[in-house]
Amino acid sequence: MIGLGARTLFVKEMRRFLRVPGQTLLSPLITTTLYFVVFGWSLGGRLREIEGVPYARYIVPGLVTLGVVSNAFLNTASSLFVMKLQGTVVDILVSPLSYAEILGAFVLAAVARGLLVGGVMWLVAAAFSGFGVAHPLHALLLLVLVAVAFAALGFMTAVWAASFEQVNFFPTFIITPLTFLGGVFYSARMLPPALRTFTFLNPVFYMVDGVRYGMLGISDASPLAGVAILVVLCAASLGGAYAMLRTGYRLRG
């Protein structure tokens, strides 16, 4: 019965975002196309290639990573926060589900959404730049870890937040800047020394760089650095989310 309950919560979360395919799939598709028009074609005419890779193809891993990050985070953040506002989160807390099962159902649904959106974005981008993938297992591993880490961070944000402004604070002022400054549209080797140092201090850079190695076979840093950082981030975010859930921080009363 406990296993059935966890599966039911997972299916409920899946159905929640699949009911709005325009927001879940169409919006990323349009965004990816616009990125290609603005950056891939406009700047691609000037930059041509980076490390022997056409510019339009070079930015694909970063765009996919950005899609996975934002959708995995927003899925858990929006779903749990709405449940807090409606008071229905109490129904889950008093259910026979363990805290690990509750957290696991939310995170797995967010991972599914992140990977689904990332896959759609990759297909759209590949239609412009080619479908080849250098190290598919490495790319998939990085994207799964990215989705897990940011899904758990979204869960923590929803528990902590008291308003929609606070829910949007983290993606607006932290995730998006770090992602765009993490080598999505450029190589760290193109930057002057001061900015290059800042880029190497950005943890999101190693995630984007690791996915780029998996997809294109090129990287500015060690391909294993992204894996190591994401494993630590996954452990920390999952541990923090579990502690919040178990203690009932801002969820009870």
C-alpha cells in the first residue's frame, strides 16, 4: 500500500504538468527556436566555429541544460507551494507515506518534466545543427543529476517561501544569472583572465561544460568536475529537503 501511495503521488504530479502541454512543451520549443534565431544565426555568422564546432551546435548543450534546470526547479517549487497555499499539503503529511516516498515522488516527477523538456529542446536544436552525440551516457547522467539537484532545490524553496515573489527569487536572481554566465553561449577560453576566473568559480559552468562534453566531446574543464559537483549538490539538496519535510518546517501550522 505504501508503494502504491508513492506511485499515486508520482502519477498525480505527472498529470499536473501534462495537463498544460502548451506551458510544458510549447513554451520551451518556442524559446529554443528564438535562441537559435537570435544567437545561433546572428552570432553564428560572426563566430562561425568554437573549437572546431559550428556555433549553432556549440550552444545546444547549454540550452538543454538551461531547460532541464528551470523546469525541474519550477515543477517542485510551484506544485508544493500551491499545496501550501491551499492547505492540501497536510493531507500528504498525514498519509501513510514515508518522508522519503513523498520527497521521491515530487523529485522524480520533476526529473521527468526536466528531461522531457530537455529532450524536446534537443530535438528542436538538433533539427538545426545535427543529431550526433559524442558520449550519450555521460550527457544523460549529467542531465539526470542536474534535474535531481534542482528539483530538490525547488522543493526546499517552496517549503521556505511565504509568497510567490519568494518562490521566483531563486530562479530569477540566482539560477538564471549563474546559468547565462556559465558558458551557455561562449567558451571560457574566449574570456579575459578576470572573467575567466569568475566563470571557473561558477558551479553551473561545470554542469554546462560536462553536458557539452557528453554531447559534443569538447570541454573547457575536466569532464568529471561536473559529475563531482552535481553529486555533492544532489546529496546536499536532497538532505536539506528531507530534513525540512521531516521536521515540518513551515509545513505544519
